[in-house]
Amino acid sequence: MAQRSTRTYRPRALEQGGNLLRERDVAKRTFGYGKWFVAWSYVHIIYALFISSVFFDLHFKGYGWAVTPLMIVSCLLQVILGNVRFKLPTRVPWTVFGLLLFFGYSIVSGLLANSDFGRNVTQVIGWHTVCLVFYAALSLSVMQANYISEKHREVIKWMIIISLVISGLVGLAQNFNIGSARTSFLGLEKQPPGVYRPTGLTNYPSQLGFQGMVGMAMLGAPLMFRNLKWWEWFGLGFFALVILSAQYRSMYYAGIGLCLVAFGFMLYRRDRPQAVIYSIVAVCIVALPLIAFPNRFVYGMKGAKDDPALQARQLAWQEAEPAMKLRPVTGIGPDASLLLGTGTSTSPDKYSTTVLDNLYISVRTCYGWVGVILAAAFVVTTFLGLLLRILLGSPVAASWGVASLLISISILFFSLTGNSIIYTTVGCLAAVIFSLTSPTWREEAEQSHMTDQFVRLRSSVANGLRKLGLNIG
């Protein structure tokens, strides 16, 4: 019975896929989507790239987070118009759904703690929580542009790569004292005397390091399905050098180490002799700059044992323990000072003067065990969703799934020494790249190779969620 069901389903699935393909193609040819509609998404992407730069801080300081809510409204309006005018599907993937769920709980948690800690609504719904909604809305906007045509993946890819290359070049110039890179593009970090770490176009070395990691992930992910072109190999070496120059030690293993090991494994599965050559070249690319210019990477190679920055973090984690015990279930509520930045004389409570450079401890302190469970569910469902994209998507789409998976793992490592997700460089880049794993209308129609059982399970889950008013795709 099971074999007959599968055999009878496949021709029907192929026929349905072909019909859907023809329907979408006719609709696209007849009505068109309009270049202005796709350009609308590109405006959101450009803003997402700009919001992470030092120029955003310098020119929009005090006003930037008045612009971001406008961009959120713009993203949502575009999604609604795409659904009404062009009949585009409005999917809410698990990643976006998890962000919105966590955002909703953060507001509730903050209001619950308001009476105890004296925070007002502005402190509860600050930029540190609004940015999560921006990531979600940005993802929905990019998914609609991606759904219309495969070519938009390539356009968005080059938009990101060009911005990363420019920032990386500035970072390298800063590291090697070339031109006026330090005075023109200097980030906002206050460096200790005699120590300088490049920031590129960002405002902190860790974010420049993350940009290098994203560049490596984007260029190296196709190794899962094909050999890389010469310029992709060159790009991997360039972005590895950018990470080294940023001298943010956590990104050494969360960026260079993670990518090189993952790419070596992909290559080893297909071509073992080439994997050996790759390993030798990779070690040389990382080691030679350190040997040739040891003074340029002195901070990055400094041991963490006697590092004052790490000691300060450990002290802050100890100071957060009373706050965890005070409200273990719901947490003390979102606190911008505690999540990022130092407390001031106007801080509503003593915990606001504690800076927690650890996302896990921050979630545990601000949102309690409920927040931890929600965050864990968000991570698990995101990973499962990316794995499905890799298994079911075309090689091009699946390559974006591989890149997103590597970036997700990197963020988890990065979060051990920083509140990574609230850095817009991290959140915006991840939001855009995750969105590019979503299928286009053509890929969706051609996904007829899925098993009968999987389709039925997916349909039953989706139908059940629709009855609850949720469209999870």
C-alpha cells in the first residue's frame, strides 16, 4: 500500500508542480511585478547595510532609531502590497516567527518588572528590542523580492559582497597605516594606549570580524555542491585576513576556524587530494601574515589569561548573579544599559551599571528561564529550517542555506563574549542572508521530489497552524 501510494503520488506531484509553474509564469508575464516593487526591497537592504556603519552613528546619532521604525513600517507595507497587488505569498518562517515571539515576550517581561525596577515603557520598548522587529520585517521584504526571480539573489549577493569588501579594505588600510583610513573611518571604540584594532566601516572590531566571517561563508558555501572559482578562493583568503586584522579573538575560532574546517570537510567528501592542498594553503594564508607582521596582530595573538577585558567580563557575570536569583522565571526585564553600554546616574536600578558581554547570561538575567526556553526553541527551529532548505532546495538556494547555517553557528560562538544579536551588523546581515534561502516561485513549483509522507506531514502542520491564524512557511 505504501509503495502504491508513493508511485501514484509522484506523477500527481509532477503534474501539480508543472501546473503551478505554468500558472506563475503566466501571471508573471501577464501582469509583471514592477521594477519599483523590487527596488523597494533594495532600499531596505541598503539601509540595513548602512545602519551598521560608523557613518550612521556619526550622522544619525540621536535620530537613527527614529528612522528604523519608519523602515519597519515600510517593510511591512511592501509585504502587504505584494500580497494584495501581486498575490505574492506572505510567509512567516520559523526564524521570523521566533524573533517576533521573543520580542513579544520581552515586552511582557519588561512590563512585569516595571513596578519592581522603576523602568518606563520607553526603556522596555527600546532599540534593543525594536531591532528584533526590524530584522523580522527586513526578512519578509527580502523574501518577496527573492520569490519573484532567481536573479535577485545574485544582485543582493553582490550588494553585500561589495559592502563587505569596502569595509574589509578600510580595515586592512587601518591595520597597516595606509592613507587616512584611521582618521576618516575610525570607529567609536576607545582603544587602550598603544593598542589599535581596525573597525573598517563598522564601529567595533568584533563587527568587522563578523563581516569577514560572512564574506567567507557566502563565498565558500557553494563548495557543498561544486568547486570554487579562482576569485572565490581569492575572496576566502581576503576575508580571512580581514578577520585576522580585526583582532577580535572570538572571531578567530568562530570565523576563520569554523569556515576553514567546514570547507575542508566539504572538499574532502568530493576530492581528497585537493582537500590536502587546500589545508596546506589555508594554514599558510593564516600563518604567513602573523609571521611577517607580528606587530600588526599583537592584540589578536595576546593570550586571554591576563586580558583585562576578559577579567572585566567575568566580574560582570558574577555581578549579574543576584539579579538572576531575584527573578529567576521571568527575569528583570530588558535593560539597554545592561545589554549594551554602561549605566548612568539615571539608571533605574543598580544592575543597569553592569555590562554583560555574553548573550546567554543577558537572556538569563533579563528574560529568566522562560526567555531561555524561547531562545532555545528559536535556535533549534532555525537550524531545522535551514537543514530542510539545504536538503530540499536547488544547489544555488541550498548554498545560501549552508552559508546561513555557518553564520548561525558563528553567532552562537560569538555570543559567548558579546551580545551579538543586538549588533545591527550581525542582525541585519543574518536577516538578509537567511531570507535568501527561501525558494523562488520556480523552485517552489519544481520541488516535486519530496516524499509523500513529508508532504502530508508538512501540509497537516501548516493547515493546523493556519487555523490558529499563523502561516508558517
